[in-house]
Amino acid sequence: MKLLIFIYSMGGGGAERATANLANYWAEKGWDITVLTLVPGDSDFYILHPSVKRTSLMLAKDSNNILVGLWQNFHRIAALRRVLRQVRPDIALGMMSTANVLLALAAWGLPGLRTIGAEQIHPPQMPLGLFWENLRSHTYGLLNVVTALTGKSENWIKEHTNAKKVVVIPNSIAWPLIGKGPVIHPRDLCQPGRKILLAVGRLDAQKGFDWLIEAFYNLSSKHPDWNLVILGEGHLRKTLETQVQQSGLEKYIFLPGWVGNLSEWYGSADLYVMSSRFEGFGNTLVEAMAHGLSAVSFDCDTGPGDIIRHEVDGLLVPPGDLASLTAALDRLISDRLERQHFAQKALEARMRFSMEKITGMWEELFETILSE
């Protein structure tokens, strides 16, 4: 199989992690894999298999106005079309909305090429703006298939685009996780004997870390032997650091940035929390549970409810309900035996979202569209 995966960048996000997992798995099987981005490869966060061909269009420059944007996207489409002609993959897979649109236009009319667009977020939760929304609505029909992470996203795509076929394929987890730099050990921050409430994600509004810090502040006096560690980086770092300082919990809440030894952190933590305002799926939630962590999460429109089995391996609370989030955290922080019971069940995520299971769904889809 010759496969090209097109994505904006290979930075530290969930879609990028999913891309790396798939590319590495199929490269290990001996497939001919190309990962193509708009952003240069020197900004990559995830490690790719040595046989993966890594290339970039080098066309990620921001536009100052609509006309410049149109001109830049015309160049992106033309450059992507040239690469598709040179590589001549059996299938080209776009990852995320704008990449899907660009791929649909660039591949239009190329003989023998099959195309798939993969949505990695619940579309209405992250509007693209009028221009891109219209393009998505009218170009998804040029793709052979569009994939969604959940049934709710599948229904939205069917209702709001002209996609010919929509298939639900959740993200998988790579087990065990591959480590890389930078490395920060848990005990470099948290003293021995202290318990760790862990969260992972970009430091932006979507992830709701402002709510999480407030919830932890409300619990800190009752549970003084716990630390909150938020792993990730983003434009809200200063805002969140200020919030931590104002809470007076600088010795209890840590924001060390991205780390490459996530597996060590999952293994050292005592409880995982996802405080997101919205999610496409929730890759870090699956990873945490696969490491044997019970979890608490807001029951966003899509994502956590497809992963956590409420009262089986974790707790779901109403979206945006800070009091309920605080109460759920308090319940599991206070009850070690219940945490351990949920954690045992959480390990089943390794099978529920295994690479073999999820890539099998992808490979079945590939076989279907290649035979059409």
C-alpha cells in the first residue's frame, strides 16, 4: 500500500499524535508512507518510523487579508497537486478540516487516486469561519470518504456537507508509548509521598484548565497531600500561571510544559482529569486509562462519553459544571479503593482502542474504496 497523509503540522496536538501512530504502524508493516505538512519538519514533536518519507510544502505563512489568503491557498493546492502527481499514492488521507478541503481540491480529477478526509474535532465546536465552512460544505463531496471520530460528528457531517460517504473510526492508542525528549521526571516536581492529579493538553481555552485550577483550589485545603500537574504548552501559559499565583498554590500546582516521557507520568499519577470545554475525541484520556488511571471528565458533546464508562472506569460530569467536577474529584481523591477499582477496569482501554483494532477499521475502509 502506498499512502500519503496530509496535515498542517506534526506539532504536539491530538490529530498529530493520531497521524504519527497510524504512519508508524503501517510503516512497520512495510507500507510506503509519506507524511506531508505545510509547516517545516524541524518543528515536529512526534517521532516517525525511519522508513516514513517526511516532506513539507513550506507554505504555512499567515495571510493578512482575504485576497492574500486566496492567493496563498491557490499555491498550496497547486503544490499539493504536484506532490500527489510525483508520489502517486494509492490513497491520500487528509487530517483535519482545512487539510481535507485542500486535498479535495488538489486531487480533483487525478486518475486512480482515492481520497479520504478525516475530521479530528466535532465540527460545530470549532467553527472555521464563513469562507472555510462554505468550502467544506461543497468540497467534501469530492472526497471518496470522510471519517468522523464519533457518531454525533458523523451525523453533523452528513447534515452540513455534501460528503458522499461518512464512516466512524475512533482514534487508537500506541501501546506502549514511545518516549522522547524533553524528559522531566515526576519526582523532579512532586515530592515522594505526594499524590498526583494529572491533566495533559494544549494550554488554550478549549482544555478548560482555568476551571481545573479553580476546582483544585476548592479541594486543596481538604486534600493537602495532592499535587495538580498540567502537562502541555500554549498561548494561555501566562494567564494560567497568574491564576496559580493568585490562588497561592505555586507549591502544589505545576505547569512544566510538554514532556516526552508521558508514559512515566501516567504511571506515576493517581488520577486523571479532563476539564475540556469540548473535544473531538480525547486521545490523552484513552492513554491515561490504558496506563491504569481512573478518570474524571466533563461529558462534552463528543469524546469523553465514548471513552469513559460512567461508574465503571471513571466518572462523567455535566459539561461546564464546576461544582460537579469538584465533587467528582473529591469523591475519587477521598476513596483510594474506588480509584483502584475504576483503574482496573480502565486498563480495558488497551483493547477497546488498540492499534490492531482501529487500524483494522482503516484497512477495511481502504480495501473498500480501492475496490470501487
